[in-house]
Amino acid sequence: MAVVEFWFEFASTYSYPAAFAVEERARAVGVRLAWRSFLLAPIFGAQGWNDSPFNIYPAKGKYMWRDLARICARQGLPLRRPTQFPRNGLLAARVACRYAEEQWLPEFVRRVYAANFRDDRDISSAEVVGHVIDSLGLKAEEILAEAQTQNSKDALRTQTDRAIKLGLIGAPSFAVEGEIFWGGDRVEQAFDWALGKRDVVAL
Amino acid sequence: MAVVEFWFEFASTYSYPAAFAVEERARAVGVRLAWRSFLLAPIFGAQGWNDSPFNIYPAKGKYMWRDLARICARQGLPLRRPTQFPRNGLLAARVACRYAEEQWLPEFVRRVYAANFRDDRDISSAEVVGHVIDSLGLKAEEILAEAQTQNSKDALRTQTDRAIKLGLIGAPSFAVEGEIFWGGDRVEQAFDWALGKRDVVAL
């Protein structure tokens, strides 16, 4: 069966509730997930944006924060609006890319999101990311060093290039054999696609 | 019980499947609908856009057409990508605003959308809009004249001003006592809100 790629960026607000919901839902319907971290900056940069569109377009930002609050409330997920937005998720993304196949990866991802959107911690700092790694019973120093080797940096760059080639325009997104679904609210459609329930479309 | 306002713009692609689905779903859950036509141009203009963002940002446009095709396929709704996009829905919006309370209004709205997105007809023309009115067994000439009086023009302008004040950023949107839900995929959340199933949110 087709794998569902879950594409996320640590700065992305809507990726927070999605990261907390996706694994359980995938298990419920029997779909295999692959976690794919990437960076939105090059994708937004190609549109001429050097900041989050939610900051560039305040009306969009205002709606997003309210919508996010409703989504988190529905999921029973705490949300505190971070004092800084967006926060640079580069280091965490490198860890997530380098260790994508590890069993602890999904929990690492969720804890980084919680640090940002629940605890208002600065996830761009090695201290905060290291603290998350520690909390999983792993060796932070080792993992952070490995995540910042040239190989690991290149791996994230390559993965972000793949996101661009796939045509991703935001996060979170789902990809199933090249078919793209944008937004946490598209998770069931992506799963259906992976399960072979594909609507015939011709355009 | 709170009324759900369905805000739509005739140029809007995602409003097409929403217009075909919303009434049946509202009936199924026992929610009262109000149809609200408005214009996106002043809202997009405030963001510095003088065209559809789907044209300004081709990556977004590419994704949208594919996503729309999937949504229409799911609903069993034919879709032909119009040779011109967006098409000016001003005249149709004036009709929809002036005759919002008429029983035939929802069917008029759906037929205008079908003319644009199924039949690739130019809905900016009085001929095409008139043909839709005729097809409902109504007097096109009379209705088109009435829709273009100063009163009717002002009514649509006032309604679009209200959309701006509500904070609408796109179409379709739902509004329930000032609470905004953007996107056809938010219909159930909007209905839940109207039914009193409101998640407690504080931000």
C-alpha cells in the first residue's frame, strides 16, 4: 500500500495540531506514515515572501490564530500564542531529517511543537531542542552534533528540494505517490488516496 | 438558533462545490442558511492583489485546480476548467444580493456556478445571467433591470463592506454570529457552532 508522507515545518502553526493527530489516525485506518521535515523559507521566498504570510497579510494572520485555537480546542490540545512568530525551526528540522526512521522521531516532533506553541519556548536554540532530546532519554549532545554535520545539513536541503519539486506550497501537507494534499484538514483525503479510494479526476 | 451565513463570490472556484453541497447539509443537520453574495476584489485589493491569488501565485493556482478537481469528483460534480479565470461576477452578485430572500435564489446561484465552471460560459455577460434566470421560469429582463438600480448596487456594496468588517479573507466563508469559518471544508464546523457545539477557545 502507498505510504503517506507527512510534510511538516516546525515554524508552521497548523502543523502543530496535525503532528499530534496524524499518527493515531494513520494507525486507525491502517496507513503507513513517513515523517518528512522541510523548510518553508525557500518556498515562501520563491513567492516573494521573506516572512510568514500570516505576518505579511494581517487579516490572514488574525483568522489563522482564531482558526488554530478552535482546532486545538477540538483536539483538547493546549495552545499559547508564542511571543515570537515564526520561530526558526532549522536545527529541529535537521534532527528530524537525520533521524526520520527512529522510533522516537514522532514524539520528538510533537515535543518540539509543544515547546513552541504550548510553552512559548525558543525552539531555534540548541538548549531547547537539546532539552527535548534529553526528555526522551537520549543523548542530546551527540544527536545535536550529528544533526549539524555537513551530511545532515545536505540531507535537509535535498529533502526541501524534493518538497519544492512535489509542488508543496505550505505545511502541513500530505503526499501520496506524488499526489499532494495541503492542510491538516486534508488528512482523511490523503489516507483515502493511499487506501486506493481515488476519485477519478481529469482536468 | 443562530443562522449560518454562507458567503460566496461567483468568481471563486471553491465556492462552486460549496454552493452545491451547503443546502442539503444544512437541511440534514437542521441549520438555517442565509445566502450572502459579495465581491472579493476589494478584499484582495486591500492585500495589494489586483488579480486572483491563484493567478498571482502559480504554484497555489496549480494546487487549487487539482484540489478542486478532487473535491468536485467526490461530490459527483462536473468540472471544466474555464478558459477565462477569474470571471467577473458583479452582475450575478447584484441579482443574488437583491433577491437573497427568494425561494429560487439558491438554484439561481448554483446555475450561475455551473455556467462558469461546468459549461465555461461568460457569467459576466447579461445574456448568460439572463439565460439562467429564464431557465428558472422567471422574467430575466425585469430582474436584470431591478438588479442594476442604484438601490441594488448600493445593497451589494453595503454587503461587501460587511464582509470586510467581519474579517472575511476569501470565499466561500461561513459566519455564525460573527464567528468566521473560511473554506468549503469548514462547513461542518460552522454548523456545529450554530448548533451550540462551541469549543471553548481563549487566545
